Amino acid sequence: MSHDRYEMVVGLEVHVQLKTRTKAFCSCSTDFGAPPNVNTCPVCLALPGALPVLNEHAVELATRAAMGLGCKIDHVSIFARKNYFYPDLPKGYQISQFDQPLATGGSVVIGKTDKGDNIQIGITRLHMEEDAGKSIHDRYPGATAIDLNRSGVPLIEIVSEPDIRTATAAGAYLRTLKQILQYLDVSDVSMEEGSLRVDANISVRPPGQAKLGTKTEVKNMNSFSAVEKALESEFERQCALIDAGGRVEQQTLLWDGVRETIRPSRTKEGSHDYRYFPEPDLGPLMLDQKWIDHTNHDLPELPEPRKKRLLEEYGISPNEVEQLTATPALADYFEAAARASKDGKAAYNWVMGEVMAAVRTSGEELTHFKVRPADLAQLLNLVRDGTISHTAAKRVFSRMVETGQPAPQIAADEGLLQVGDESAIATWVDEVLSEHPEEAKRYLAGEKKLQGVLVGFVMKKSSGRADPKRVNQLLSTRGG
């Protein structure tokens, strides 16, 4: 098989839209989904005489991303003109960075080897650039429409080293990268909205060979699973081509997600084709060390340190920590509830159970969920203190979701406060034993496994208000 005779060599170029209110070089809005061409001005329409002015917040977010990925920030970086013609690029060039980018070096850890060593994917560079507009091919029959709302939106391009050897590793790199960028709060990283886009460079070579093969670039992948499928498909194509005595040509390919096939787009340009030269309308971007240190100091906690801390502080398992840290919003919600209730395990069970189920049902964001972490903690404390049963707590929670009222009020209004009174519980136990004579007879004769069944009957009869511990104690004395 070709798999044994060749290894896959992949480097990824990830374009990430920065989370700014305005564009990279003008004050137009970056809002997604606005009507075509409303978020435009003379600068992003490239009208004669219009001059770019650099967005300071975009520089801050780009620098934060570079630091979070362990890159070295260069004190001086240069914006360049990348010249090419495309219908949705009105200037005829894109403002980007070329030989003096914002940051270089860095790496992403995507897992561990069998020996416990980190598997690292190196980052070559991270640079700033602007986005092009969008060609829309399905609006008018036989014609292409151009929407320039996206033209000039600030991006960073993160270029990996060719360190990726499998499609699965490419997926792991992208998911880890997305998570880090989410925690840094630099982008919405949504492939659906185009704020994260991936181009893959892939070549093949015999295992052990140092020299790289001829690469192709695959574009048009709209999910991480599509990236993995496209890489597998192109790997198979290149292996088969070489086995048949052919040669891989350097070209750009498009992934067809419907047919799950690769098709050629154009012969791949080299960097000389873009005729890069420094952008004459923008001076060098100069960052002083004090500003860099200040930005570094303000970095939020990243996923790996947070996982380690949650593991130590809240008594939950590594697998549970992985689930909870999937997004910063989920980790924040859990941590606030666990801290207020002083019970990490109970908070984990409720957050990953009832809370996430309710959020999925409502379709809203966790950050806008009606039951806030402090409200959930109040409910957990009622259960821990024996004020309400676990069964009653689930009813209280669903009412909290509906009404937004606090747990103690709902528990009191609905008569769900747990009853620990011996005589009331004894009455319920007596009623259950008389209503279920067969089970009662077998239990009293020594069939202890029926105790759980009888406790369930008592809990049902009391609408979840009976204290299960007292019920068990009373039944034990009856069955003793």
C-alpha cells in the first residue's frame, strides 16, 4: 500500500479574523451578516486618494495571539503590498506583511507520545493582513456578485512548520489552535462565519527522506473534518500518481465537500509573482518593549494551565477537566458554580448534565443562560444541606429555567422542602407497605434488595420531600 511507502508532510496556513469593531485600515464596521456593501467607505473601496490608518486594537489582538502561541514579537514589522488581480480585491493588491512579519517562532502542543513527551507543531510566523471581499456566485443566474463588506477586515495568518504527518494530527492542531485563540479572546474563530479559514499545503516523500516533495495547496474547506478528509484524499492522489510514474505539480486545489473530491483551481503562484514591496502609505509598525510587556502581563489564563489548576483545586478527573475546558465560557460557568457551592464534583455533574441539556434545548449561549452560576450553587447547597432531595432539585431547576426565580423560593412555593420529621415519614412508610403487600412481605422476610424499591415508592408518595436517609433508617428498623 502507498501508505507504507510514503509519508504525508503537511503545513497549515490559518487565517483568523480579529475581534475588532472596525476594519484594519478604516472605521467601517466588521459586523457579519450585514446587507451587501453597506460596511464600506473610500478606503476599503480603494477610491483614488484614500489613505489607510492602522487599527491599534487589531495590533493588540494580533500581538496577544502571537504571545499565546509562544512566538517572538518583532519590535519592527513592515506592511507590504501583495499584488494580484481578483474581482473582490478592488485595490488590485492586499496589504499584508512579507519578509518582516509581526512575530516568528512558537508552537502548539497537540498531545503526548507513548513516552510522555509533548507532540509539538512549530509555528513559522504570524503576520497581520487585511481580508479581501467576497464573490457570490449563486445570487444572480450566470453572473457573479461582489460584496465588499469583508474587504479590509483585520486578519492574522498563522503559518505552521511542515511538522504535521497525519490528517488526524492536522485536525488536532486546528482544534487546539482554535481553543487557544478562544481563550485569548482574539477572534470568534467560527468557520461557518468565515472568521477562521484553513489552507493546507501537502506533499509526500518516502519515510526517512529529508528533502520535501512537491507540494499542492488545498483550499475551500469549511470544517475541521473537511480538512482531514481533503488531506486523506490528496495524500492518496499524490501516492497513486507517483506510483504510476507521474510527477506532482505545484498547484492550488479546491475541496468539493459534496462529492468529497479534490479538483484543480490554478497553477500555484510563487512569492515572486506577488511583487511584494513595502506599503508606501503605512510606516513601519514599531512596538516598544514596555507595550509588549504590558500586553503579555494582561494575557488571560490559557487552556493547559487552566486544566492543571482545575484538576488540583476541584477534585475532578482529567477527563472531566477536558470536557469543562472545551470553551472558556463553559470553564468560567463551572468554576463560578464550584467555587460558590464548594463542591466541584456536584458542580461538574449539574453543569455537564442539566445545565448543558437546557442550553442545547433553548439554543442560547451559555453566557446568556437564565440560571447563573451563583443560582446553580444555591440549588446545590440546598441538596447538600438536606433541605431538598436530589429528585426535587431537578424539578426546582426546570422551574428556575422557566421563571428565573431563586431555588429556595421555588422549593418553598412548590412544597418541595425535604421532610425529616419522623412521624410524617413513618406514615408514608406505613402507607407504602400496606399499598404494596407483596413487596412488603418479601422485604420483611429478609429480601433486603427490595429496600431500594420501597424507598422509591416512599419518595414518589412524598413528591420527593421525604429525606431518603431517614426513609432508609426507618425501613431498616422495620426489616430488622
